[in-house]
Amino acid sequence: DAGITQSPRYKITETGRQVTLMCHQTWSHSYMFWYRQDLGHGLRLIYYSAAADITDKGEVPDGYVVSRSKTENFPLTLESATRSQTSVYFCASRGWDTEAFFGQGTRLTVV
Amino acid sequence: AQKVTQAQTEISVVEKEDVTLDCVYETRDTTYYLFWYKQPPSGELVFLIRRNSFDEQNEISGRYSWNFQKSTSSFNFTITASQVVDSAVYFCALSARPSGAGSYQLTFGKGTKLSVIP
């Protein structure tokens, strides 16, 4: 099925652990984005990518790492999870002249 | 840098009232895109409209209308005859290049929570 999918949908992890959130899109969109959503802050951009092997920092990149070796995948890694990274994470993709399409979100809890 | 400001954090209206959600943006880029998204209580993000910087025509889609004014850097959203199903958080977003060149970032405002009371 065409679309953008995130996995897992829910994740509980412990402080200090590494965790990777996956994002996969089937449209071959050039642009991909990671956001976190917290009450009172709306959607804050963590990292984005204009193409494979091109990534840029967004507003809140600290503590996160991304890679984009293939156009369709854009994983987000929390190198050493902290409680402040408890959030809902959204991945999005966008073509040159399209709207952004969002995944269903991943609810991450760091305990 | 680029920025989207949605000054209204929360709005409550009675059903059938009209309501306007404000959006003001800042960018140095001359080619940019503006969007509105709806996030209902179920949590998904639903696309409503996209506008590019060269198209200042206002748009109407059913009960929804959008007013894009470059002179005031605003892209406001009006819901006419609001309904309970319109209750959601609405986000305005801007796609532009932070330094006028390079990759297009996609920046969201903090959202406006709309509650429509029956």
C-alpha cells in the first residue's frame, strides 16, 4: 500500500538506552521530516532531509541522530534516551510540489 | 530563520458561529509554501490546504475559506457555520529555505485548539 508508515506505534524504553524510530514512505518523495509533539509546543522539527544522504538540523536536534541512505527510509535514533524525550514523534514526507504526508505517529515513553 | 505564529492558543465557539484562525509567518525566502493541517482528537494530521507564495487568490472549500495576504504575511483560516466535528487543533505551516537557498524546511506554528460547543 502506498503511504508513509512509522514503527513502532508505541514504545517504552529506559533512560540511557538507544532507541530507533523507523519511517518508511512509498512515494519516492525527496523530502522527509521528523517532528516531536509536546503539549504547548506544537510540532517541533527535529531533523529533515532533502534527499538521500542530505540531512539538516531542525529546531530541536540535540540527542537525536538521523540517516538517510535510501530515499524511502528516514530512521530517527535517540542515542541515549532521556525522560525529556518522552513525546509523540511524527514522520512526514513531501514531494517538490505537494503537501506533507504524515505517519500515524509513535508514542515514546522514557522511564 | 523562519517562523510561524498562531497567536490564538484556544478558541471556543458555539455551533453555527463563524470562526477565524490567525496565522502570521516570517521568512526571507521569496518562494515558499503555506499549509493548514487539522489534528482531531484521534491524533492524525489531516491536510487542508496548500498555497504557494505566488498565488494570493483566496480559496473557499465548502465551509472553509483561506485568506492569504503577502503584505501582512498572514494566511488566515475561516470556518463558516462551525460544527462540533470541527473541534480539533489546527496548525499553520510554512515551507521555505532558512537562508533563502538550500533545502526547504517545514515549520509549524504551535496550533490553535478549537472547541465547538453544541
